[in-house]
Amino acid sequence: MFDPRLLRAFVTIFETGSFTAAADRLHLTQSTISQQLARLEESVGHALIDRTARPFKLTVSGEYLIGYAQRILTLQQEAEAILKDPAGSIPIRIGLPEDMMSSAMAEVFGIFAKEHRSIRLDVTSGLSRNLTERYRNGEFDIIIVKEPAASADHHATFPEEMAWFASENSKTPWADPVSLVTFPQGGLYRDEMFATLERERRRWYIAFTGSSLESVLVSVETGLGLSLLPVATTNGRRVRRYDSLGAVPPMVVSIYTWEKAGIISQLVDKMTSVLQKRFQSSINV
């Protein structure tokens, strides 16, 4: 392995064109620079500089080594800079449903990251049941999830109004079999849809399965089928409530964290404030 001090002496001699100038740049004596070059030449087993030439020039071995030496020193400087800078050295792992990643929530994350440069926010969106399982397994520090009822260890929980929706262009009730637009297997809304239709003794089939809220909403807008959705997500969309299947009890949106104090709890409080503003009524903290 090359000694970086010896490589630096070699590169500086090459860049300055003289032992004297190299010594001045590195704040060393000329004899020290000469000794460091000699030690490098001894370690590689070849002369690197032709000292008899005026001005001196690199030997063939020196020409081979100089590019590698410059790259090694550059990588060393980059590594030292990264290690001295604590930015992103402490991860906080967050999981939340896609529609909870609002512009307000993203702004909280952005401001928090700027205020705490040592923090690296690792945010994952997904289905609530999967997020909950991974949180219980220790894969997340904070989660926001949707569920029928909050567990006892929640930090805060808020009711979320639910309803069936159809395309605004669909004016007549859906006959059996009912066409459904759903989220993938394991989705909370999907299971509730099936349970409702079974209670109503309705026949149904799945017309579209979307992996994102946007794809589900677009499919309902275009008339592919009915879907059970949070009311707040349908604002401004070309859909209408479909009340023929009856009222739907609200879900709850809950936030969980393992940390009850410290920097993570500060972020949880800010995230909770975003949820409080989103769910103005029936708040239960």
C-alpha cells in the first residue's frame, strides 16, 4: 500500500517542476522532500524522476505512476471531506401511505433535514398493513398508517371519512356483477369493499387493480368501476359519491413512533401537526 505522504511529495514535485517549489508548497524542507521521493522509489523498486535531466523529467515508471498517484490523493481528499461532514450520518426511517405524503408533509421533511444536517430521512410509501408489520419488526422509526382502530401505543390518531365513489358520468346504479377498482391484495380498502358487497349479497368482479392512488382515481373517473376511497382524496376529481351501497364507517389515520423524546420525537410532533390540520374534526390524540 502506498504511503499518501510519499505520493503527495511525488505529485507535488511533478506539478511544481522542482524540489524547492514542492518543499515550499508542502511546508517541508527540500531534504525532507528528497527523502520522501527516495522512499517511494525504494518501495516501488524503480526510479520515478530522472534527476540528471534539465529540467528533470519523469522516468517511464514515473509516467505510469503519476496518474494513479493523483487519483489516489483525490479519492483520499474526498473521503476525508465526507467523514468530516456529518451530513446524512443519522438515518430516520419513515413509512406512510401514498396520499399522506402531501406537500405540507414534504415541506416538514425538507425543513427538518435542513435544520438537522446530520439527519438522513429515508421515507417509504406503501400499504398500511405492510408498513405496520415492518414497523413492529423494527424496520421503521416512524409510521403513519390507516387502520380500523388505533393500537394502544399510538402517538396520535385521526378519523378519516370514507365513501363509495363512481364516475361523475355514471348516473344509474350499478347492476350485478359490480365492477370494482381496487388496490393490490393486502390493501385495507380492498378488504372492506369485499366485505360490504358480501353483506349486501352483491356479485362483483375486479376490473382494475392499481398500485397507486392516482391510478385508482383515474380508473374510477373514466368509469371502469366503483371504489371505496377516503373522501378527502376525491376533491377536484371527476367522481361522485355512490350511496347505493350504504354508509361506510370511518377509518383512522394513526402515527406511531418508538422514540418518546429526542430528535425523532421533534419530527413526530411536526408530522402530527400536519395531520391535525388535515383532519380538523373528530380529533383524538
